[in-house]
Amino acid sequence: MSLIPATILTGFLGSGKTTLLKRVLQEAHGQKIAVIENEFGEENIDNDILVSETQEQIIQMSNGCICCTIREDLRATLRDLAEKKRKGELDFDRVVIETTGLADPGPVAQTFFMDDEIAESYLLDSILTLVDAKHAQTQLDERQEARRQVGFADQIFISKTDLVPAAEVAALMHRLTHMNPRAAQKAVHFGEVALSEVFDLRGFNLNAKLDIDPDFLKEEEHAHEHHDHASGEHCDHPSHQHGAGHHHAQDDDVKSFVFKSERAFDPAKLEDFLGAIVNIYGPRMLRYKGVLSMKGTERKVIFQGVHQLMGSDLGPAWAKDEARSSKMVFIGIDLPKDIFMQGLLQCLV
């Protein structure tokens, strides 16, 4: 049996997760989706799209989808679903896990790697995070769960953009990019979103290309060159303007930074260094990913991790005329950038 793709849908309370999910479930895409909901979520999928309200843990929907409510461990529910699929008792193509608005997606993502039985049945496709444009700046200022949800995202959907001025949306997007440059951002209205932007994103596929917003890197350079205005001096960058969530992106404890080098890495040194930092900072390292040039191989080395779990894989060969270089992005909570950068420099050949 091929692996069942799984998507984690997260976002702060009221960001529109259920609206998006209902939209996806009702669309005529011909896919059968099993939905797992953390039942103490603020609202469950409406019963009008369920066949019947039963006391069963697993409910078949009118369009052939399945809905489960977690009353126990996520692992048990995932195992149960996979077993029923193997036996032909349930028919579904993929799983969507809707977390509660206050959940940290990290442990949910780790379930797919820590448990052998689940790793043999499922493929974690991506983490989708919904952000509410109207309340996000306050939520990001005040709630670490909201910041972590952004840090883990492979794709960010911004809801309620019609309720706030364009400048505020731009300031929010700028802030989100600083927190997580890996995740593509898209404004969504009432959960209307193409299925191609929800499924098969391969956010956790080691061979997927490393997406770092090129403008994010420019922004960093811009910040060093032209952005060092004296305090009190006028700056018209949207994130500095009063009223546009006037905390600068740099105040967030969830931040990202990028390491780039034209020199190859020494494999043994890099392994030792990454092992050491994951050991110390693992719980604060939300997502990290890189495409590396390694001494001793003609192929790209692709690595990524979540918290303390790290994996690497050989990617395609470097093309003849391609400049070999390494590019890594780290997204985490108060990570000491200097220690990481210095340590990585010392691992180069």
C-alpha cells in the first residue's frame, strides 16, 4: 500500500481553519479525505456536511469523506485509520489533521517520524497555517503559540484581508516573512483556495526544492546597508509605521536566518556541529532546511529537521555549469544566530 499523505492544518483561534476545511471537503475534487479534529477545538465541522451525528468516533460524510474526533492519542487514531484502510473497511486517499487554535504543531509533526508504524503508513506532506489579518499582529505579539504556528508553516493563508487596510496587510506579510521565509503566503477569502495550494505541497519532502523568498535575502542586505537610520529618524517602512502593528518584526522571538557559502562543507565537522546544536537548541528549533555542497560528493545534499529530528538525503547531481553553494534556513525561538553562523563557518573546507 502506498503511503497516505497527511496535512496538518493549524492557525490561531478564529483564523478560519474550519471554513477552509469545509470548503476543501465540499469541493468536487474526487478525493476522499479523512479529517481528524482535536475535539476541544472552538468549533467542529458543521453537522450539515455529515451524514448523521452518531456516537461513533469515525463518521462517514455525505461526500464519502470521513471525519474523526480525537478523544485519545493522535497516534492511536492514525493507526486505527490506516488499519481500517488496509482491511478495506474505510476508503480514503489522504488525511487532514485540524489542530486546536492553541496547539503547537511541532509534536503533531513529530508523530509522523517518531512512531515506526505511523512512518510506514503515512507521509507528512505539509503544515498549513491560517493567519487572521485583523487580529494577527496582536496575537503574534502576545501569544507564543501563534508565533510557533507561523514558524512551522510550509504555506501561510491570510484570512480577513478585506477587513483591514492594504498597508496593514503588507506590514503583516513583511513580519511573517521575517519569521518564516520558507512559507509561501496567500490571502484567502472565506476559505476559497485552489486544492493545488493545499495538497501535495511536499513541504516535508527532502528532495523538494529549498524555497526561500529571494526578496527576503534582499531585505536582509537592505537592512544592513540602508536601513540603519538613527533612532528617532523618520523611516517609512510599513512595519515601522504606527498603527501597522508597530512592533518591528525583529521583536518576535520566532525568527529566521539564512546561511550561505560558496565553499563546500566538511561532512564530519558539519555532522558533529549540527548534532551538538540540535542537542542544545532542538526544542527551540522549529524548522530548518538546506541544500548543501559537500566535499566528496558530486550530488547536492538536502537536509531538514523539526526540533530534535533531523534527516538528510542525496539530491540531484550538480549541473556542469552550476555554481556549487550551500544555503540553509533556520527558523526558531530566540536562536543564537552568531553561534550558528560561526559554527557553520568552521565546518567549511
